[in-house]
Amino acid sequence: MSLQTLVRKAAKIIGDSNYVVVFTGAGISAEAGIPTFRGAQGLWTKYRPEELATPKAFKKNPKKVWEWYVWRLEIILRSKPTLAHRIIAELERRGIVKVIITQNVDELHQDAGSRRVIELHGSIRRARCTKCSYKTKLMEIPREIPPHCPKCGALLRPDVVWFGEEVPRVAFEESMREASICDSMIIIGTSGVVFPAAYIPIIAKSKGAILIEINPSRSALTSYVDIHIGTEASKALKAIYLELKSLGIINDRD
Ligand code: NAD
Ligand code: ZN
């Protein structure tokens, strides 16, 4: 099927839905210059994220783990939301998209203006104390690496969910609720191999939602989806947006 045919079908499904949920992964931020985990390039390719983003690695060598986060935070702090992030925010503003469930830790959905964002894996742009309830936003790179808590002196850690840790219960339960009530779900830029996040589209499907996937490659979720649009997030979303306009679902007077 041609890209245009797939886009037309996707736009029709979105237009016919009362409740659209967007589910995103690292691929949506790839165009912002933030490396994904699978296929990442550069300095840290000699380390596997599964070996650094763990409680065990942090316990053994907090400085090394923080250095990896500093490298990622530097990139994230100078990144801007992509056209894909901005189109999703615009679809939410127009009442078409109801919520964004993200595995990303970069807060680019919020930067783009999205209001209902469920963060399944936390944010690199925050740190929290390993002992007390202290939490802080990271507007810049901490001066001391590893940083310590100004309240109790214990180590601070990135406010993210590491491999082997539980995802925040409230965020996960809310995501499951959203997945079970949506009419359609747009899955963007995720390899679908990180659990329990990857259950969310599967639950949506089992409750009758139509799944649309945007990913230049096939993913572990592709066999579940109704439509796979095999191209980059911004290109696909721009085409869907234009199609929603030509179908009259979006008009400029809104
Ligand atoms: P992943 O790295 O496992 O997979 C990325 C997926 O994006 C791949 O399937 C790839 O084909 C696809 N992709 C690449 N470029 C794309 C584009 N332009 N448009 C659409 N899709 C594109 O990512 P994941 O599934 O999110 O899982 C990895 C974990 O890594 C997550 O838990 C997340 O917390 C973390 N992570 C987050 C960020 C971020 O916040 N930006 C970056 C790296 C990793
Ligand atoms: Zn503390």
C-alpha cells in the first residue's frame, strides 16, 4: 500500500474516533537529535543502556551512571520539540487527541504544549534523593557529579525508571485505563520491547481499539497493529494532519 493510501486510512480512523490516545517512544525524539537506545550512535555505544540504567550499576558506580546521564541531559536540554511533537500538541488542543502516554524521559511533549502527558519512565530533567523525598528540576548540568541532596546529604539520582524497577503505579494504571477506553491509538517510534510499557497498545487492541503505528522500521508491536506507516514521525504526522484538513475534520477556523 502506498504511503498516501495508508495516511488516508489513518486519518479516516482518527476522524471516526471519539477518543484517540498517542503512545510514544524514543523514535519521536530522534529527529530532535536525541539518540534512541536501539541503534544509538557515538560516545556511549560501547555501553549498553541495560548495563548503566540499573539500580545495580548505580550502586556500584554512581559517578559513571551520572556521567552517562549528564551526556544525555546535555543533549536533551538543548533539544527542541519536533514537528511531530507539535502536531500531537495541536491535535490535543483541538480535542482530537485526549492523552499522550510516553516512555520518553525528555519532556519534549510538554515543551511542545501537550497538557495531558503520562510519563511512564520519569524524566531526565529531574533528580530525586535516594533517601528522603527531595526532588528537583534540572535546568542545567549539576555542578558536582554525582550530585548530593541539599536536605540530607545522600546521593541524588535521575528521576527515571531503571531496568528492573517498577514503573510508577499511578501512571501505569492511568495508562491502562486510557488504553481500555480509546477508540484508536497512534504508536510512534517505539521498539515495543520494554515492558510493562509495551502492554499498553496490546491492552488497547484487546479492548477493541484500532492501532496505527508510525515507525520507519518494523517493531515488536507491528504484528498487532492495523496500519503500519513505515516512515519518520514528522513526515507521517504532517501527512495525516493535512489529510484531516482535507477531510474537513480539522478546519482553520477552530
Ligand atoms: P527504542 O530506542 O527501543 O526504539 C526506538 C524506535 O524508534 C525504533 O523502533 C526505531 O525504528 C524508531 N525510530 C527511529 N527513528 C524514528 C523516527 N524518525 N520516527 C519514528 N520512529 C523512529 O525506544 P523505546 O521503545 O522508547 O524504548 C527505549 C527506552 O529508552 C524507553 O524506556 C525510554 O525511557 C528510553 N529512552 C528515551 C529517550 C528519550 O526520552 N528521548 C531516548 C532514548 C531512550
Ligand atoms: Zn535527601
